[in-house]
Amino acid sequence: MKKYWFIINMQIMSNLQYIFNIIFGFIGYFIMLFILFNLWQYLYSDPSELINGYSLLQMTWYVVITEILWSTLSGSKFCKKICNDVKSGNITYNINKPYSYIGYSLSTHLGDISVRLLVYTILGMLTGLLFLGSFPSLSLVSVLIVILTSIMALVIQTLFMIAIGLLSFFIEDANPFYWVYSKVILVLGTIFPIEYFPGILQTILRFSPVYVVSYGPAKLFVDFSWDAAFSIILAQIIYFVIAYLLCFAIYRKGVKRINVNGG
Amino acid sequence: MTIIEVKNLSKKFRVKVKENGLKGSLKSIFKPKYKVVEAVKNISFEVEKGEIIAFIGPNGAGKSTTIKMMTSILYPDQGSVRVLGFDPVKDRKKLSYEIGTVFGQKEQLWTHLTPYDNFKFFGAIYDIPEAACEKRIDELAMLFELDDFINTPVRNLSLGQRIRCEIVASLIHEPKVLFLDEPTIGLDPVVKENIRVLIKRMNKEFKTTIFLTSHDVGDIEKLCKRVIIINDGQIVLDDSMENLKYHYLNKKIVEAKMKEKVNLDDEDGITILKDKGYNLKIEVDTTKRSVADAIKLLNPDNIIDINISNVPLEDIIRNIYQKKD
Amino acid sequence: MLTAVNGVKNQMRVTRLSIRYAVMREMLNKFTFLSNVLFMILNNACMIVQWVVLYSINDDIGGYTFKQMLLLWGLSASIYGFAHFLFEKAFHLSDTINTGKLDAFLVQPKNVLLQTISSDTKISSLGDLLFGFIMYFIHGFTIESFLLFIFFTASGGLILTAISIILNSLSFWLNKSDMIAEVGNSLMINFSTYPDGIFKGITRILLFTLIPVGIANYIPIHVMTDFNIYLFFINIGVTLLFMLFAFLIFYQGLKKYSSSNLMSARI
């Protein structure tokens, strides 16, 4: 009996350390949200005002959600890891394993971020409440759909990270591509909803990854409608397939290249 | 002339003790417990100008701590250190112009630069005028035989070539004392030998005092006239290499290959270590019987090949430790 | 006196060499070097979109016009670039301390702090620096404001570096202080890219004291728009104060490092 108690102890200990790190990391999130809250408070002359169809309450909660997704992902570290796997040749050890490298990376990353997602969600909600005092109108179903689409958003994001990381097969350093990709997501879908952009750009954005990886879940949280829910879920499914195929194509081409050049 | 003077030197470390289990790790966050480890306990010694001295002992014996206190990286708790008359605690900067240091495991060179550029960098650190620096580099490059790779980036050099460059880098400013912390660690035997020859040559050429820590017996046997053995923070032995050999090395190993089988039994002063018919290995206690005498027992006409050697120093040191215990 | 002057000259020479060598190392691969710099410029440029959108809602945000906002963005980027290009190691100092890599610098007869912090560079920061100047030129060029921009880039960079040294030096006393340093740095960076007028009350006071973004980033924008000698000297004074404090705390820590040397081993 004692040894099991010991194992439980060890496990809790290493997790405590882990959770402590996550909570510490949350400070960065809090700072960002604090700044954005100040910004929106400044821009909204009174709380009942609507800017591009959003009230102050909705606008701030939108950012709470998108920033949770953004911070949870911690894409830069993950992308670096994939790059290193490729560069160091670790990836070749995976070629003859009975699982796909893409599936393997996707699942380890999702495992890695799951606890963070939970902690950030709880603390993020508390932060939102602290600043605003109330939630936007929610129902049980809408919350469930937000959770579902959020998880899908993270899955698709992870696949895109893998695709960018795998570019290391062909170029010296793929990290800069990640910076630009992440900035596009940040600017065009994390800080504001896409309604903030002019007509044509708005239409483009509705078909871009921004719509599925960040706008979608947050929009459903602050302004739920079944119409939007269906189109977002449909778009997510399509993007999931696209992202996976993209990874697969790059991976196949890259591995071939290694075989030809002998690594 | 005394170059290094160490008197009653002591250094304690506080080591955080972590108790096992969840309770333990929570406790250590709020009320950390410390255990005091005496890394160096009241040691004293002196080093004369031009000496090559070996400071040896097993891992964790206090070698590095002592060398760090002599090079002003660590301050002593008690006792005093004088290197070239300077107090390392007070005169860090002045002292650093006079000493060179090589830490075998910590690289000081920029790996993307060539050794030559690195040496110029060190020249700048020690305020050496350009022309003088170049002259010095030429001189050292010749002594350490660097010419083949002095313009190859350090990252492309072999470990042995790197160490040679590390040593040269630490000699650019003509230090009077050179501290070498495990200089041959991780090298293969041939390269080790090569490094030793170079160190010895350098010592002869520049009269540089060399203080060397190592746990490689070969370093000491080949390089040093004097040995200080440290164990558990205390000096176990401070003696000349010769004395060390005389007291602990009164035994010789005789290995012989024979034409015919000999039948030999242990007798006074002779111990048979190995007897495989034609190959024989015996230990001769020279206080009791001369080596010549022992060979006679083997019948010299019968010997095809013979090798007489000392007992490995490793065994001797082990012997000293055991006696102390 | 002459030896003191020589000493400073030699120190400068070594620091310059050290930085040059660090840059050379990063430039070994030309493609990586260029893509790092270019992508960092692009990366920063993306954020302009944010301000285009926000200024479409309102012409004045926190007392800044759109052009002033671009200038603030530019200055913040060039401050960051300056600090990380020259003194990258200052931002990883606690790691250097904890892994005992300080020893190598301790046996050299030069200033330990300067030697350490100038021994590494971050190449993408060159992109930040360039981006800053591009923003400046978009904002508009006059000789006076250009000189001021250069000056404030340096003073802000020194403040940023000093804060990092101060927070990282806490590792001499505490473990996990690298996390504190990280929070400190992210506070400095995040606040520096938003106009000060949106912050009120305690936050505003903090921004001009404990988190001196106000002094390093906001004051320069005010001075460059409408020169004010009084604010200008506050910027200089605070820069010197932070540098002094950084040196003091680092050397205090170094003393502690040498005299007690806490070994964190598991027994």
C-alpha cells in the first residue's frame, strides 16, 4: 500500500510544481487583459454604447476568450520543438514507428496544454468577472458549444504549428514563419472580432483560419446564435481536414528529401 | 620564493536538504532546512616559484573549492590565501592580471571564432598592446604546435586541440601562475600524453608555476614533482613525488614471458600475481629482496621478454586512504 | 587619472569586441540572419493594423494621434532592440548565475557585469531596432527629433537592461527569480506599446515609478512632440539612477555569491 501512496505523492508533487508554473505564467495573461480592458474602457464613452455591434461587456469578454486560447497554445515553444525534431534528425526515428509523427505530436501537445487550458479558463473567467462584474448571457448549451469549438480551435492551431515546424525540412529556420502567422492571428482575430474590419477584408477573414481558431469560440461566447454555431463548426471541420492534409503533404515531401540526401 | 601561501583555509557550504515526499517539499518551500558541508577543512600549504604541483583527490574532495578560493571566485570562511602576495578577496582585479586559469569542463573560448581571434580577444581583456600580443601568440603557437589549426574555427577542432587552445588563451598575458582544473578530462591517452608534454615544456620555458587539479594519475606521475592529496576536505598527504614513490612504491611489478614453464611459489618478498604457465607476473618487495635477485629465481636464460614497472599510483593513493581510515 | 582613463578605454574596447564577436556568431548563417531580421520587422509591422483599426473608431486615443502612436510603437521597438542587441545576456543573467558560468568572467580583470551582459546578442532584435527607425521616419524627420530619438532609444534601452539586471540579480538570493524577471520584463514591454492616457489612478502612478515605462517610453514621445527640458532631464536622471542601482545590486549579489555560495543539491 505504501508504495502506491508514494507514487501518488510523487505525482502530486511534480504536478504542484507544474501548476505553480502555470499560475505564474498567468500573470502575463493578466497584464495583457488589464491593458486591453483599460483601452476599451477609454474607447467606450458609456457602457451602453455599441462599437461595430459589440458592447463594452461583449468586447472585453471576447478578448478574455481569445486570449485564453492564445496563451494556452504557447505555440512558439511547440513550433521550436518541431523544428528541433526535424533539424536534429530525431524525426527520422519516428519514420519506422507504428504511429504517425503528426498524430504523435498533436496528441503530446494537446496533453501538455490540457491542464493549462483548465487553469487559464478558470482564472480567465475570474479576471473577466473582476473587471466587468458579470457574464454575457449564456445558456448551458451555448457554454458546451463554446467548449467544443475552443478545443477544436486548439487542435487546428496545433496542426498549423506542426505544418510550420515541418517547413524546417526545406529551410534553415522556420521560426520566423511562426512569428508572422501568430501575429496575423493575433491582430486579425484575437484583439478584435472580425466585424471591426472593412467589408472585403471581413469576407476574406470569414474564410481564413482566423475565423475558426480564435474568432469562432469567442463570438459564440459573447453573442450566441445557432446560425453562427453551425457555420463555425462546419468551418472547423473543413479546416481540420485541410490542416491535417497540409501537415501530411509537407511531412511526406520532407521525409523523401531526407531519404534522397541521406539526412 | 613562495608564490602561493594557504593558511588554515576553511570553507563551508550550506546545502539545502530536501526531505522526501509531499510534506517534505512543502516544508522546504516555507522553512528550508540546510545541512552544512565542510568542503575544505583547515588546510595549509605553500607553493614555490616554478613548481608543478598536483592537487589530487576523488570527486567532491574539495579540489575545485580550493582552486576557486585561490582565483578569487569564492571567498574563504576562515584562514587566508596569498597568491603572489595578493589577497584574492581584496585584489581580484590585480591578481587576475597575474594568473591564468583553465577549467577543463568550462570553455572560455568563443567557438565560432578561430583560435587566433580568440587569443586577440584575450589580449584585449588583459590590455596587451596589439604588437606585443601578436608576438606572444606566435611564440605560444610554436610552443603548443598550433600552426595547423590556428585559423580554423574552434568548433571544428578536436577536444585535444581545443584544450591546447584553452591553455594558450590563458597564457596570453604571461601569467606567473597557471591554475589548471582537470585539464585532461575526457581526452584519449595519446592526446593526454601530448598535453602533458606541452605543459611540461611550457613550465620549463616560462618558469610558470603550475597548480594542477586532477583525478588522473597519469597527469601527476608524468608532470609533477610534488603532490598534495586531498580527501574529504583535508590534506592527506603533501610530499614530493619521489618520497611518495619511496614510501608507497617499494614494490615492483615484474612481468616475464618464459621459454619454459617455471614453478615458483610465494616466498619472502615475492608474491605471485598471475601464473599462466609461460606468462608470469610477480610483485617484488624491494625492501626484502632485490629485483635482480628475483630475476635470478626465474632463470635469466629462460626469459624471452621482461617488463619491470612501478605499482600504479592509483593503488598507492587507495592505499593511503585506507591507512587514514 | 591617466590610468583610470586608460582603464575605461580598455574596458570599452573589450566590450566592443565582445559584442562584435557575438554578432559575428549570429551572422554565420546569412539566411537565418536575414530572415530573422526581416521577419521581425514584418512581425512588428503587423501590429500597425491594430492601431489603424482603433484609430478608425476614434482619432484620439489616450491623448495620442495616430502618428504619435506610431512613434511610440517605433520607440518601444527600438528600445527593446537596442537592449537585446547589445546586452542580451542581461535578460538571461539568472541562468548564468545559477549554472556557475559567472566564474569564467570572475577570473578576468575586467568589469564582471559588463563582460557578462555583452557576451551574447539576439539577432532578431536588430529587426526591432530597424523597425523603430522606420516608424520614426514615417512619423516625420527633423534633425532635432532624430537626435532625440536616438538618444531616447539608448536611454530607454539602458533602463530596460538595468531593470532586467536588478530583477535577475535576485537569483543571488532567491531561486526562481528568473520568473520575477520575466514578469518584470513583460510588464515593461506590454505597457510600452499602449498610450499612457488610457491608464488612470494607481496604474498611472506605477508607470512613472516602479514600472518606469512612463519615463523610458512616454516622456520621450511628449518631449519629441513638444520639447520640454525639464522632462528631458528627468529621463536622463532616472536612466542614471537605474544604472547605478543595477550595478550596486549586482555587485552586492556577487559578494554574496563568492562568500556564501549556496549549493542547491539534493541529498
